Amino acid sequence: MLKDDNRKRMLDKVIKQFNYEESSLLEILHKAQEFYGYLDKNLMTYISDELRLPPSHVVGVATFYSYFKLKAPGEHVVTGCLGTACYVKAVDEIMTAIEKEFNLKRGGSTPDGKLSLFTTRCIGACAMAPNIIVDDEVIGKATKEVVLERVRLTLAGGGRRR
Ligand code: FES
């Protein structure tokens, strides 16, 4: 089951825009990776259900293209929305603070593999900008302090796990 959040709503919108057509699978996978940072089994199963395709077909397409990431490289994932509304609300500052405190770069992971940092574009929650997603939790109107504390807690084992 895919968690019902803004990313899922955006994905549903895209799938609908493409009219649930099998021929749009590649575009849909691109969008899904843009929203989620990577395509895990859960996400691919959801897409295969929506398009009424066998899961093996979706996995086959995703594994064929090296562009697609099939799992989160880190145990925990933080994703910052770099869409316009979030950017204007200084999401970049929060991302930089995460990079500094946890010693990693956007698109990368900490050496111990505990944390990965991704970026995405508009997740459809602009009114709550800036948005940062820690694992499955979307933190709206995020501040540096709140996000850093949430990530610290998550890494200490107190956060929600994926
Ligand atoms: S720009 Fe971040 S939610 Fe729209």
C-alpha cells in the first residue's frame, strides 16, 4: 500500500493525465522517481496495479534503464522540495543545514548508509511551503530547527521508519 500523501496524489494525477495507458509507463516511472526519489517495490506494484500491467513488466522496464534507482541507498531518506514555492520559502537553507550537520550532499548518502538526501520538485503542497519529507512524513512549513531535530531523532531510532 502506498501511503496517501501529496506525492501519491501527484502521482495519481499524472497517471490519470496519461489515461492509465501502458504506453506511458516510462513517463510515469520518471515522474514517480521525481516525486519519491527512487522506485521501490511498493511503488512499482502500485503503478502496475493502476496501469493493469503485470508487476514483472514494470520491474523489467525499470531495471532496464540505469537511470532508475530501485531502492533508497540510505536506511532513512530526507527529501527536500525544490519547487518554486518551497524555494522562495528558503528550503535551500534547510537543505544546506542538513548537508552540513550530517555531512552529506544532495543526491548522496552518509558513509554509514544511514541517511540519504534527495530533492524533488513540487509535491503539490505549496501552501505549506517549505516542505521537507523525512522518510514518509511530510513536514510542512518546515524550519531548520524542526527538520534537524526530526532527522536527529530518526537517526537515533526515535523516528518513524519506512
Ligand atoms: S513547490 Fe514545494 S510543494 Fe509546491
